[in-house]
Amino acid sequence: MISIDLNLFATLRSFLPDAPKTMTVSQGTCVMDLVTKFGIPEEDVKLIFINGKRELLSYVLKDNDRVGIFPPVGGG
Amino acid sequence: MKTPVLPRYARNFQSISLEEQERLASARVCVVGLGGLGGGVVEMLARIGVGSLDLVDGDCFDETNLNRQLFSSEKDLGVPKAHVARKRVGAINSTVNVNVFNTFLNRRNAQEIMGHAQVVVDCLDSISHRFLLQELAQTRNIPLVSGAIAGTAGQVTVIYPGDPGFKLIYGDPYDNKSSGIEEQLGNLAHCALLVASLQSSEVIKVLLGRGEVLQNRLLVCDLMTNSFEVMQLV
């Protein structure tokens, strides 16, 4: 198992109200697995940041990764 | 232009040098969208002393703008935003050259509207129009300072010609709804003006060529959790 910090932003916070949250996941877990696990609609996931750097849904998590997931923001 | 010695800029010094103030006075910036973000950006650029502003919006103010849009007021409901913006800039700083366009930017009018600017500021409220604006700015070799808001969340980035830009933020331009989560969360005054401040700061840094610019990076903030982070896009 590995430990990660997951933070969901804006509307996505409703899927994990006490985010940011430290959790353990199994080796080989990718970001898409997290999205599925928390029931987040894939079309609402626009940006994924791992340790402050943009990554894709297919990114395989490593121990102590900080994961941030953002919905699309377009208002003015 | 020799206006920077005016006492109105006394409090800009020493954060901005006289030479830099002169550079701002000779600068020309195009602000696209004069709503929640655009009103704040125009107000700040006029006050700091950007010499020429090209201001674009085809909308008129309505009652739903009053909660956040700096240039909206009860007496100006129904009045074109571009006309109110011209009046406001004139009242703040009559040394600023103002060109207003009471229309929406498109491929046909883009050269006339933004072709003279050193920086374009994206204060639009739709994702699809942001992709068009990026294309229009990049084909003219003009840096684009972009801001977007939804509820208490906001983001700012700077896109130079040749940068991947919005596709790293929103994905495929043909696979996007025109709006984001602002449809659910609305837009709040304090968040709009915060992001407008961050955009204004990026404009000034680009014009002066100093400081850390958010090129290929995205500043994301959420006022509900007081989180501010700068993310690396590439």
C-alpha cells in the first residue's frame, strides 16, 4: 500500500467533503481509479496535478504523492 | 508620452521606477470582456498608468451584473458595457487613450480591435470563446493573460505565442461545453476582483519584463479554503 494526499477543488469537493485527505491505496492505483472510486463524473475532471505538475488520468500514483483534481472553470 | 511625472503616480514609486512608469504610459493593452474580471482589470490598468486601452464587449449591463461587475450600476442598466467603461476610465485617468468596441470579438474584426496591443487580457465568460481568443492572439504574436472564475475558485495563466495554452487546461477545444462549473456556482464579487488583480499583476509584469510570469503555469485559488497554488502545466 502507498499513502497519498487527495484534494478535490470547487464542485468536486462534494465527492470528498473532508478533502484534502490522506489515504492509503494499493500499489499500481492510477488517478482514474480514484475518480471511479469516489464516483466523480469523468467529464468534470479537467485538470490533474500531482505534486504541482500536470498529469493525466492514467498516471500511476507513487508513495506520498499530492493529488489535486480540478473541474473546468470558465466564468468571467 | 511624458505624463508619468504627474503627482497621480507618486505612490507608484519606488515599486515602479520612473523609466518603468514611462514604459507603462507608452503601452497598449486590449481587454476582451468588460464584466466581472474585465471591469476590475480596466480599473486597475487605468489607475496604474497604462497609456492606451482597447476595450471590447458587445453586451449591455443588466441587473444580474450588479452583484460583482465593477462598472455596473443601477443607473446604467441597459447601457453598453463598452460605453460605461470609456466613461469610467476617463473619470479615473484622463491621460489614458481609450478605444472602445461595443461588439464581440471575432475573426473579421480581430485585427482592428486587438492588432495594436502589446498584451491581450482574456476576461471572457465562455470556454469556447477563450480558445478563439487564444488563436487570435497567438497568430498576432501577442501574449495573452487569462483569468477565469466560478464561485470562490479562480485561475490565472499567461499564454505566449507558441505555447500550448488552453488545451492543457480545458482539453480538446472540440470536446468542451461552452461553460464550466460557474453555471452551478455563479460568480462572486470578491473572487472576480481577486482574479482581476492577479491578471492585472501579470499584465504589468509582462509589460515591464520583470518578475515571475505565469507562462506554462496555472495559479489556482479557492477562497473557501484559502488555498493558492501555482501548478506547472508542462
